Amino acid sequence: MTQVTMKNIVNLAQNRWFVYAWSEIYGWLANSWDYGPYGSLLKENVKFLWMKEFIQKRPDVMLIDCALIMNPKVWEASGHVWGFSDPLMDCKSCKARWRADKIIDNHILDTWANEPEWYAGDKTPWEVLEKYIQDEKIKCPDCKETNFTEIRRFNLMLKTHLWVTDDSSSAAYLRPETAQGQFVDFPNVLRSSRRKLPFGIAQAGKSFRNEITPGNFIFRTREFEQMEIEFFVTPWEDDEYFQVWKDNSQRYFTDIIWLKKENVRFVPIKKDELPHYSKEAWDFEYQYPFGWWEIETLANRTDYDLKAHMTHSKQDMSYFDPINNKKFIPYVIEPAMGLWRIVLAALCDAYTVDEENNRTYLKFAPKVAPIKVWVLPVVKKIGHLAKEVFAQLSEDFICEYDEVASIGKRYARMDEIWTPFCVTVDTENYENWKVTIRFRDSMQQELVDIKDLNNFVRERLK
Ligand code: GAP
């Protein structure tokens, strides 16, 4: 079996309308990406399936949508202004900038060295990281010199200025996570929805981080989308709900998005690597061509955030439990997923090489596939009939209409992005109000009444 590489994925994604280099006509801005017609649909499908699974199908999770630029005091209270930083080192020889822990990760991978017992990634005391890099004479991954600066704190928040001045009093930040919106709005949602614990507040949208080393295509970028749920529970039920959300995540990735089971795993984060706000956390990882990397972090954030906002805002963020007649700050279980990382995982998982026919295609799950039905007239001159069928189907599904080139070539185009159904319109069958539907997987064909067509496709997409 051919091993898929990032080069394969990037080429295919760019050639087949999934992801483009951003501002390409001006020479691109490194590590920024635009989603093309199929990429946008793929991304929306992944997001829609998250919404369906965790919001539509559950009575206890509500969706909100918060501002990208929040009051800067939010980020002081949450600890981001002070603590959301990475250990930055510059190579004095070639001027490349690195995260100290990533230089060590690289070194361990390249030399097969044993990971030191004390090593806890970017949570390791920075003087210890610095000493290890010096003692081991670790080289700059770019120029191979050992000539680094000392570690400096590099805040990942992307700063901007509001109002008319750009002095420090007008500083604001683009949100580095969606989650704080759910915490800040907790009293509003509680008051307006009159929910009882446990319940969740969900949000999907853009987040921004000034990453030192973005890379691996859409995996680590400075602008990306997250899908996060803050699930509020009583403090004595946190462990139970942590397990529930672990199972939910597992199901979402393997049964809904259909990532291959052998390519996903859940790994606990070591106690000394936990972020300051969390009691327990697990990373849900996918096996990308460049190794196992996180697509979701599931964390028990305790009552840290609500308490922090209560202290800073002086507003009451507590919950009154009418059953036990008690007031307390709820605990929070947080499944935090990266949408773009799931899209990349779906692309890698779908990448299929058909050696016999010398072609590659993307074998998506039908629910994830960007286009559900491809509509084509047998010959261009009956395009007006096929367009009527297209109009009927596109009431319910994202379809593509295609009348260019031979039928064989059009089938091949449709197979490339693994469109589940193809509907062919020809005059003879159309006179009897029928069309031919071709199934991508079996390549079987069937005649279907036009009036039943939408139900026919809907049933088979389930
Ligand atoms: N609210 C918790 C939080 O933001 P996180 O582990 O920092 O936790 C959650 O982020 C998810 O967001 C990650 O698992 C990852 O999938 C995605 N993510 C984080 N930084 C990213 C980046 N620079 N580029 C793309 N996705 C990113």
C-alpha cells in the first residue's frame, strides 16, 4: 500500500479545489490558507455533524456565537494575558525562531534519544530546557548551528487596537479560544434558559494564536476554527461526565466522521504537563503523515474559569441547586476540537491510491463528502432537462451540475472527490419521468422515478 505523504495531501488539496494559498496573487502570506469550493463544503459538513450530534440531538447543549474581540479584561481574568505564552529561542546564526520544547522534540525524533524523565514539553521549567539544549549541543533544525539566544516569554495572543489611538489603553486581543465566551455568558444563558445542571454551552468559530512555528499545512496556523463545548456539572459529578464526553468524542470521530479506528487514539496528559486550569485532560490524537498529533483536548477545567471571572468582574457566577438547596460554582468538562485539524485528518484518511487504474481519489464517508449528488445530462443539448433535476435535488442536497466532456470523464471527476451518487439524465427515460442513478461504491446503476429521487437519495445517505 502506498504511504500517504503531506506532499500528496497538499498537492491534491490544492489541485482539487479544497485549500488554496492565501493572497496567492500577492505572493502568499506564509501559513495562511483559504478554503476553496470543496474544502469549504467539507469543513461545513464536519461542523454540521458536530452540531447535529452535540446540539441538535441533545436537549442539554445550547449553541452561542460570541464576538471575536472581547473586552480585554476577559483575557486578564482568564490568565491569557499573563500566561498564554511559549518559550521562544532565536537561532543567532540563521535568525530562525523556534519554540524551545519543539527543538527538543525534533532532536529526540531525529536522534532516537530517550525522552528525559523530567521532560514535560513547554511546561518544563525554562531554565531546564535551556540547559538541556546547551548540554546536548542541540542544533538549529534549519542551519544545524548550535548558537541559540536565551529563552524569552512569547505571548501567543494576537493584539490589535480599538478606537482611534494605538496606545496601550486601546489594546485588545483577537480571541485565542472560543471557550471564554461560554464562561463570560454563563450567567446570561443560565438566566434566560432556566437550565438545571448538567448542561452545556457550545460555540464554533475562529480563534487566533500568534504561533511561533506554524506549519504542516492547515494543522497549525495562526487563524483557525475551533468547536468547543463547556459542559457545566456539579463538582461531585465531574469524573462521571468526563468519561461520558470521552465516549462522545470517540463516537464522533470514528462513527460519525468515519476516521479509521487505527488512526485515532486517546492519550492522557501527564499531571505535570496539565495546563494550570485543569484537573485532568486527555488528548484525542490522529495519526497524520507527520506523526500522532492532537485534534481535540478534553479537559476537566474545574471551577477555575467561572471563579476567575467572578473575582475579576465582581459578578455572581454561581449556580443555585434547588434540590440540595445549595449555591456553588459548577465544574466544567470541556471537549475542545480543532475543526481544521479534523478536516486535515478527513483528507488524509480519505486519500486512496488506485494503482490498477493509476489514479488517486478521496474516499470520504457519504455524510462528510462535499458534494452528495452529481447531475449530468448524457448530451449537452438536453441540459435544460438535467437542470430541472438539479433544481429538484438541490432543494435538499449539495449537488454539482456537469455537462462538459464525455460521460466517462465526468464519472472520473466525480469519483475523484468521492461523490456518493451520480444522476444521469437521458431523453428516453426522461419521457417516462425516470433518471439513472449510479452508486459510487458499487458502480451499480438503477432507474428511479424523478418524483421519488430526493427520498431515494436521503434514505441512502443515512
Ligand atoms: N479551550 C481550550 C483550548 O483552546 P487547546 O488544546 O489549546 O484548548 C483546542 O485547543 C483545539 O484547537 C486543539 O486540540 C486543536 O485541535 C485546535 N488548535 C489549537 N491551536 C491550533 C492552531 N494553532 N492551529 C489549528 N488548530 C489549533
